[in-house]
Amino acid sequence: MTGSEEIGESKFSIERVESVAPPPRARVDDAEAPSEKLERKRDYLEGFLKAAPSGVAPGEPGGELYEAVIAALKDIFDPEIPVNIYDLGLIYGVDVTAEGSVIVTMTLTTPHCPVAESMPGEVELRVGAVPGVRDAEVHLVWDPPWDPAKMSDEARLELGML
């Protein structure tokens, strides 16, 4: 049955139907298997994590030489705290020139740290041993002073501070 009604200046029509086909229902068979979904996510993350920035100079953050220097710094551990000096927040800056000279600006937990005399030398030796580094220099600074807020989340987790 079809009818028309006029309300004010608008005109609309009404159509009456006996039945409407139900919409298709989702079925479990159509869903992606959990293992397939996990593989898809793993592939995405692997590609994302392995992707390197394009057009980055070797000495800039993200560049090959810079990242190798950071990896070398992460291999040096504070003898009193079981965390590497990079995640501990002792490294304030890493500058790499185009010629391969590296300047590391760092601090220690306190000026009276037992390794105050040996740690800068170890950093210089380890960074200088990275392939592609021509020479390494360490600048030891006390301002700003180190505090636990400079630690990475990984270091805090390792020390049970999270």
C-alpha cells in the first residue's frame, strides 16, 4: 500500500512492505585465525623496527656511526648499579663529525664516584674502538647534576623503580 501525505509545503511518500531480508550475519569461519593475526602483527612490527631513516648522515642520530657509538656506550656498565651508563642517564650528548671524530659529554652519579678517574677513560677507549670512529674525546661535566629522573624507563624497570 502506498500513500502520500502533505505536511506544510513538504511532500513525502510512505511505502509499506510485508518483509525485509535480514542483513548477512558475521560467521566465525570468516574471521582471521589468531595465529594469522599474530603473524601479520609480527611482520608489521619487524618491518617498522628495522626501518632506518632514509637520507641520514652516518654521524646524525639514526645514522650508522652514531647508532654504533650509542651501542658501544650501552655496553659500559656502572660498577655499583647493574645498568649501562647510557640508560642510567650519564650521557648528556654524543656529537659525531663527518670526519668520524666523536665527542661524548657525560657526567657521573656524584663527583665522589669511585670510578670518577677511570670511567671517562673507559668511555673514550670503547667509543674510539667503534669502526669508523677516527678519534674520541670525553667531556666530563657536573652541571646539570645527575639525578634519577634522567634514567630511561628500562633502567628504572631494572632497578625496580617502576
